Amino acid sequence: MNAMKVTQTAPAARVPAAAARPRRVARAAAPLGSTVSVDDVELPPGVQLPKLASKEGKVLHPDLINPNILKTQYAVRGEIYLKAEQMRREGRDIIFTNIGNPHNLGAKPKTFTRQVVALCAAPFLLDDPRTAELFPPDAIERARKLSSAFTGGIGSYSDSRGNPLIRSEVAAFIEARDGHAANPDHIFLTDGASPAVKIMLNALIRDADDAVLVPIPQYPLYSAAIQMFGGTLIPYDLDEAAGWALSAGALRAAVRSARAAGKCVRALALISPGNPTGQCLGEDNMRELINFAYNERILLMADEVYQELTYRPDRPFVSARKVLLDMGEPYASAVELVSFHSVSKGTSGECGLRGGYLEMTNILPATVEQLYKVSSVNLCPNSVGQIAVSCMVNPPAAGAPSAAGWAGEREAELQSLARRARMVTEAFNSLDGVSCNPTEGAMYAFPRLMLPPRAVAAAKAAGRAPDVYYCLRLLDETGVVTVPGSGFGQAEGTFHLRTTILPREEKMAEFVDKFRSFHTKFMAEFA
């Protein structure tokens, strides 16, 4: 029997006179706080009970929160991660490869960035004569310039779009990269790229009929945010057999199917270099996407946070913006594009400083004004993250005292990541029942697991998806934390997992040994 808690709520709408008297009511006047049975109350035709204001004495009862939150899933920090954290607290040695968190796995911060941040955070050091003994002159000069650009220092609010000086630095970085000028007023600094993506999805999604095309496999930020904002995700499959390439035919089929179901396709998300797949979209693929967006009148969302991390000279990063503007008319002025970047995912790896930006191309000025209003609700992005963005897009100039150190730190990390990418993919491909496309960029590998039928049956008996079952067993037996492929989406009947390549090389070798030993035993157990 369903029970209803009697609470003080706003008066219900007046019941029409003809229907004012129900035939039967269980209790006349239930005292406040008592429980009456909904099944004992007969309501007039067309009259519904008001929404419950509380349940079991709590307003924020889990049954009464926004249903879109209840439906939201985020596998990267889901069940397996939570179990790993419990194991770590119990003293187990855990190798976290579930999330792109470089410093947590041993990467070092860029010296210049941290020097500038330190001086901006403690501006009294700029007037201390001993500072010149500890900090190079270009770091001191940058800190003075940035500190003076923040009226009141970095402890004060900045413009809601971010500091104008730093936005001009981002614009100069984009122009140098793409060969086309950028408008600083169409650049918003954000607390990492994730809030920037959510700003755009929130603006795009009006109701459940609004849909966004998302690559499968995808980074679950997109599925989670689309669900929270009440929209619809339309998957388009990447082709694993072709190195996770995208197919214009698959995109057109996805749009036709969505529109036939009454959906309004508003945008297409692309991730290059890819997460979780590690592929880099080439110029030909990018032109296909832009042509598709032009013909279908769809906005492009270019997630380019891994643009610095590419490992094959024949597969360089190319920005969607550069390709769009190089294509000329009618595309260059017609296709709406929003691009995202972050300090978290390159060789800086500054996940915790929360710095990033979005840049808008061909977005109407009145829409930019509305997005400015939305950003104003949060007052401003954090100042330390803005400073980190400044250092990322405007590193020490050639010949400056810090230039050699910056370049050396950057190159050492890139070369190490390239070695780790090869180490992991080669190890996966050496195992029976595992295949893995090369990691061309970003910081992940996404191997396919050919699980034996008996393993699939065992997973079903345990009430788990097969890849979840595999990853839980891997964690239990080795302490290695991965993310099941089902958390990113995968072709029906296939199973994958995602691992980062971020543990330092000696730890990555330990990961490889543990994974090889576990997988060999697992396959033998279910052969």
C-alpha cells in the first residue's frame, strides 16, 4: 500500500464544483505529520494529488530529487572507483588508471606555471629583494603583469568571462595555431573544460526533444550532462576496425533516425584527440564533419583538450576551427562552432587548478550576450585557473630565462607519454583475446576484450555486465583500477575497458605485468 506524508504545501488548484465531492475519503482531517494511505483516498475524475513536498520527514529525499539526476551515470568515478578507494583505505596497493589525473600519478607541474601562480598568490613577494634569488626574472615580470591586470589582485572577482588580458592571450594563441584571428570577446575562461561544455549544452537543450549527436565510445561527461539538462543523446558509432574513424554515412543515418522519432538535432560533439579511443581526426574527416554540419544546420562542439598530446608525426592534431576557416565560403561564415580547451590534459596536467576556456565561432552576438549572462550567475572563473591558462597559451618566449626549462619539461613528458602509449598497446596486443588500436593521442587506451562464453555467463549469474565483471575481478586480484567500456558506450556484443597511460614508466611496467598475469589466468579459468 502506498503511503503519503501529510505536509504543509501550497493550496491545490480549486476543484470544479461538479467534482468537488468525492464519493469516499478515508480520513477527514489528518494531523500534520501523520501518514494516510493514498489508496484510501478516492479522487474526483481528472484530479491529481499534488507533488509530495517531503517523504519520511525529509524534503531532499532521494525519491524526490530531480529525476534527471537519478538517471545520470558517470562511470569514471562509479562503482569500481569507489571500491578501489575503500581498498586503498584498507591498506591495499592500488594503481589508479581510471581517470586522467596526471599529477596524482606522478607527473610534475610546470615550474614556470607554479612560479607565476605562487607570486600572484603572494604579491608581497614581488617587492621582496630576496625574490630575485629564487625566481627567474621572466616569472616575476609575468606575475607583476597578471597581478596588475586583476583589480584588487587574484582574490577579487574578475569579469564573468575571465580576465580581459588572459582572454587576449588565448586569442593570440588561437590565431598563431590556426592562422585566423580570434575575438577575445567570444572567448570565455572557465573552471576547466567540463563547465564550458555544460554551459553550451544547457543553452542548446530546451526539452527532451532536443538532441545532441555524441560519438560512441564517448567521454561520459556528455551523456551525463545531456541527461541532467533533460535532452536526448543520439549516438554515432566510431569504426573500431578503421582505427576509430567516423563515418559520414553513420552520422546521416543517426540524424534521419532521430528526426523520424520527432527529435530536433541541435549539435554534434567531436572529441579529437579522442577520449577514450586515443585517435586523432585527420583533415579529411574534419572536412566531412563540417560539410555535414553545414548541410544539416547543426552546431559543432569541438572538444580539443588533448590537442598537445599527439604521438605520431603522420597523425598531428588539427583544430576544427582551422579547417572550418580554411574551407572558405559558404562554410567559414555559416557553420556554428564552439571549441574547448583546458590546462588539465596536456603536459601541464593541472587538473586541480581548474582552468579552461571555450571559444565561439559564428555565434550570433545576441546569443553571446545571453551566455555572458549565464556566466555572470557564477560570478567568475577562479583566478588561479585563469593564471594557469595564461601560462599554457603564452609560455616563456624563446630566449627568455625560463624558455629552456619549459621546453625541456614539455618534451620530456611528451616523449615519456609516447613510450607509455606504445608499452601499453603492445602489451594488450600480445595477449590472446585482446586487441587494441594504437594510441595516437590523448592519454588512454581502449582495448577490446574477447571474453569466453563461460565468462559472459558467469557475469550474468553475478548480475553484472561482462566488462564490469572483468574489471571488478581485475581490481580485486591486482589492485588495478580501470573503467568498463560499457561506461563509454560500445558496439552491441563487444566488450572493452579504458585505461590511462599516466602512471610513470616504472609503474606502467608494473601495470602491464599485473594485467598480463590476471588476463592469462582469467582466460584459462573460463576457457
